Amino acid sequence: MLFPLRLPIPEDVLEIAKTLEHAGFEAWCVGGAVRDTLLGEANSDFDIATSAVPEKVRELFRHTVPVGERFGTIAVRTRRRHHEVTTFRHDVTTDGRHAVVAFGASLDDDLARRDFTINAIAYHPLRHEWRDPFAGAQDLERRLLRAVGVAGDRFREDYLRILRGLRFAARFGFAIEDETWNAMRRNADGLRQLSAERVRDEWFKGLRTAGSIPELVRLWWESGAAAVWIPELVRQVGAGVPAATTEGSPGVSSAGRTDSLSGGIGTVTGTRASGEPRDPVLLTTLLCLVPVTVLARLRASNAEIGRAASMLAGPSEPESPAPIAVRRWLAAVGGAADDLIFLWTMRHGIPPVWATMVAEIRHRGDPLTRKSLAVNGADLQAAGIPAGPELGTLLDRLLSLVVEDPSLNTRETLLARSHTLRESRG
């Protein structure tokens, strides 16, 4: 690959580089933005590597945030945006999870501690010079992922690099160089040392960015990463029934059935049908046999774990496309309805026929929750019904009535029915 004469660097990044250079320090654009721009992807989130130590960076700029100062990283704010400025560094000690770094290194020293050659390319935004000591541009052209230096050493310095490599390979459709791949597999057991939060972030990033989710799943299994962190992950995506992946795991999907994933998931490339970005919680629920367990292990938020639990709690689809059946289903599953429609679509490759009825029901505003009733607890108490468990039970019974027949949802009708229901119970 021939380097372009210039990269389109945002003006705010140029301002940071000029300030550093005028103060006598080196300033180079590095990392993912350089890589992505060379691959033809638009990117304005450029990071800067500099010979200035963090204290000097903070002195030179008015608005800074010490996002990782002990590792040399200061976020500099210009034009309402933050860009990371990191001091040239080299590793003093590493344990596969944490590193102690020292400053005073050269640019080449700094590039030598990076994970993959495609991420070890530097561009000087003012002099338009390139630095590529590990032939990363050649690997970009060959669509090859290769570790910097000795692959095993790079992974033992930080085992998270294995997961990053899987993510890059699935995102760009790159092959993984043999020595790098073998080192990933040999060192997969070291992934146990990582924090759940770091693994979760990589798994979620992989799901969001993979050009092919089946390829991402394959790489996690064949590298050994899935066996360590997500043994509930299906082994195959695109055809057949997901196999049980651990001893003692049931050979059923997360919805309690042996669903095939031969439909839409094999062709997912970037967005949901609505145009929204990929949702990693939805995809984890789709791809894992026991998604709540997986999300809890990866220290997902309570809200994320709760979403997965809600998808599994209710019926996955209505009994029929009829309006009454769809209203019953919507009332039963509540806020999980859209997630369940997405999962059904991914499993079958097309939207469910009853999704049209869901849209019609929502458009009409048919009552589906207590809040949508024409009466509330205060109304019933004013009508002589005492507060207590009976009141809640009565509201639920009124809701069941209007789900069956939305025309009953008037104040007068529901107040009359509430007394009738109480009398029938008495």
C-alpha cells in the first residue's frame, strides 16, 4: 500500500499538534483513526502521541481531563471535542492484565509496544510524514492481522489483545497471520486473568462492529475465548440448531426451544431494520443459550440483565395474528415486545406477520397497561373500594377486560364493572 501524500486531519487535531510542536515536542497521529482512514473509512476521532509528558500537556492546554494520566493519557478539549494525547511510553512490567509504563521513549519505542501492525502506523499531521516500522500498511493491503514483534509476548503483556484481535478480524474481514493465530490459541487460558468488565466491553464492541457475526462467533470458539468466558455461546450461526456448548448445558435455545439461527443473523452487517445501531444485549440473548447468566458473568448492568430476563419471561410470540391474541401478548410481555420482534426476525429472516397488527394496535392506542385504563386506584377508592391488595387485583381484572375489548375502556363502564366484579367475588 502506498501512503497518501496527506490525510484529512480535522482542524481541532491540527491545532493540538501545532501547539505541541511549537512548544518543542513531537506530535504524531496514531492508532485506529489512522488505520481506518487508510482503509477508506471516515474518521475524525484522531489520537495524538507526543514526546511531551502529561504535566506539560496540561500546562499547554486550558481544558484537559486526566483520563489515564498514570499511563500518559490526557484528553484535550478543543472546539467542543476531546482528543486523547498520550506520551510516548514503553512497558516496564506487565502481568497480562496491568502494565507499568515509563515515559521518555521515542516514537518507535511507542509503536513497538502496540498490539498489531495495522495499529502501529503513525502520521505527522504537519510535516505529512509517515512512520511504519512494522509494515502495517503492507498488512492492510494484504488484509492480514499480524502482531507486532513476537506475538506470544504481545499477548502475555495484555491478554485483552487476543479479544481485540478477534474483533478486528471480524470487523474488517482480515485473515489472522499464522504465528499470531497460534499464539492467540496458546495463550487463551490467560484470558481468565482479565476483569469481566474488560471482556464485556470487547464482546459488545465485537457485536457492534463485526462485518460478519457468524465469523465473530467462529473466531471466539476456535481461539478458545468462548470456552473461557462465554461457553453458552452457540457454536454455529447460519445453519442448523445451536449446539449445547458445555457439559450439562441443555441443548435448547435461550427461549426454551431448539431454534435455528439460519435466518437473518447470518446476514446481519450493521443495523436493525429500524436503522438503529446493533444492540449487544439483544444479540447476546439471540446467540447464547443462557443469556442472563452470560450477562451477569460479564458484569452487565442490572438494566441490561433485566432486559434479557424480560425477553425470556413472556411468550415469544402471540398465539395468532388476530387482534385479541396480539393484544394479550403485548399486555403480557410489556416493554419486551420490540426486543422479541427483533429476535423472531433474526431467527426466521423476515419480520413476523403479526408485527403489522402490533403497529396497528399501537397506532389506535388500545389499552395494554394499568396506566392506559380510563380509571385508576384513586377513582376506585372514591367509588367506595378500599385500598389494599384487592384494589390491585381489581385493576388487573379490569385491564384483562379492556385487552379483550378496548371499547369497554370508559370511566363509566369500568366503574360499573368494578362493582360487578366485586359482587361476583363476594
